[in-house]
Amino acid sequence: MIKIMAVIMGILYYSTQLYSGIQYEVIQRLYPLKPEVIRVLDIDMNNQQIRVENGLSFGVLYGFETTSAMVEDNQATIGVNGMFYNDLGLPYGLMVHEGKPIRAQYIGTPTVLIDTNNQVSIADVRLKAFVTLHNQDIELYGFNGLVPDGKWVLFDEVYGKTTRVRRPSTNYMIRDNLVVDIIITDQPVALKGWDHVLTFVGENKTIKIGDTFKLELNYGLGDVNVKEAFGTGAWLVKNGENVAKEYEAFMGYTTAYQPRTLVGVTGDNHLVLAVVDGRLEGESLGMTGQESAKLMLELGCIQAAYLDGGSSSTLVINNKVINEPSGGEERAIAHSILIFHQKK
């Protein structure tokens, strides 16, 4: 295990190799007017012992659980808070887990993508999805979310116990890529026991029991096969340039010092996660958006974006919260990023 400690011009720097391919750094800036404590994970995605996945509260959409609980639930090595979410605990943006779309909401912000070869990138992505049934192509409105009249959505058990649709709907129950039942109702349909439930809000009788189900996904990325994906709040660094704005349509103003969780990608396929403590008088005030972009550039990132911050900013290593959450204790959240390290 390699450890480095140094004090340079008011900056305390500590670095250690936690595991093969995972470097952990602490940068403490001891400035009287603007102290900062920054914790950084540099994850070599070329290392075959490393796996990065989405974590959800209790394994489903909607709800709240601490990052440390998600780490323990999934037997992960490390956890960092992830996507922004609404008051019900539903994450915003695109999410893919084990190659399967979980959310496909477009909010105009970049997405972190990990392909089946463990190549990581951050890009502007808008997923288009089609279902082929009985020789007809149906474009989906989305996955596991609210659906307007006259649109199609695909559900599975990660959404919860039911579709939550309380309007007249036609529901095609799918198992082993076949339509095995059709339920027409104005009440929510149970999701347990089905691979998918394809729901049309309204009446639709063009599909029959026994029809073959096929899902086609188009990320606009050519031949890239997406394994994991999670949404962010806004760009910080794009193509090696600082593109941080003082106001972001999704996040609002970024000019205040705040606790931050940041994600970046280097040119040699490293995933960088930075957790900046904030709102801690005399210890760490946090960062603005511009400062966050400069930090990610200093860390070698060619692409970088915001993850959820504020009281959500949390870093868990070996089942222990390592940073100091601004609320005084770890906050329950909707989504986390889980890092797994497998011993040879």
C-alpha cells in the first residue's frame, strides 16, 4: 500500500492506494478565509477487479436509504451519493443497471455511461426505446415512470409493487419475452411475477397473447453497449474545457459555497469521484460551481459534472462514513454509486 503525505503552502495532501486500481486522496486547504476538505477517489476502470454499479434505496425506485446502508445491502466496497431525486425519492434522469433501462427521463443534463468493456464516459444522451410486438414497432414514452394518455411505458419490479396507473389502461403482461396475459383496468396492476408490464394508457387491442416481445434501445452512441448509466446535474468540464455556469436550468444558481459531490472521467479511462465537505465553519466551507470545475481539471478530468450535493454529499469506505456530511449525520437519499473490488 502506497501512502503519501505532504504539506505545501497551506495545503495538506494525503494519498493512499486503497485497493489495486483505487487511489484515495484527501486535500485539505488550510486557508483562513476559505478552508476546504476534499476527498477524491481515482478509480482505474481498466482494472478487471473493479465494478461500478447503481445503487437504489432498498433496491427499488421511490424511497430513501443512507449510502452506507446501500453499501451494506449490496456488499459493495465503497459508496458515494449519486443522482438528484424528487421529494418522493425518485431519481431524475437516465439510469441503466446491468444493461437494463431503469429510468429514461430526459432533463437536459449529461449522463455518466459505463459500457460492457468497462469504458467510462460522460455525454449528452437521450435514449429512444422501441418494443416490437406482432410485427409492429411501438416507441416507448419511458420506463418506470408516469405516463400520459395515449402513450406507452414499460414497467418492472424495480418500480415497486404496482404500475401506480389509476386511469383506464391496457396492460400486456410479459414473461420470457412473450405476452402471457392482458389486463384492461382503471386500477394499478401488480408487477410481481412478470419480467415486464407494457402499459398503454387508454384502450389498445392490437397485441395478442402469445405475441413475441423484443426491446430495442438506441442511445445514439453507435455500437456502444451500455451496462450502467446515471444522470447528473450539469456539465462542469467538457472536452477538457471549463464550462461551468453561474446558473444551471436544472440546478439553479451555483455561485454559493456548498458541499459538492462531483464526477469526472480522465483520458485514460479513470473514473474520478470527489466529495467536498461544506457548511462547516472553520473546517470546510464548500465550493462554487466554477471552483468545482477547476478542481476536476486539476484532477486530470476531460469530462466532469455535478452529482447531488448539499447534505447528500457522502463518501462511505468499508462501511464507514469517511467525510463530514453538512447535516451533522448521514442523510437518507434515493440513489448512490457503488464500487466493488473483487480479490483475485
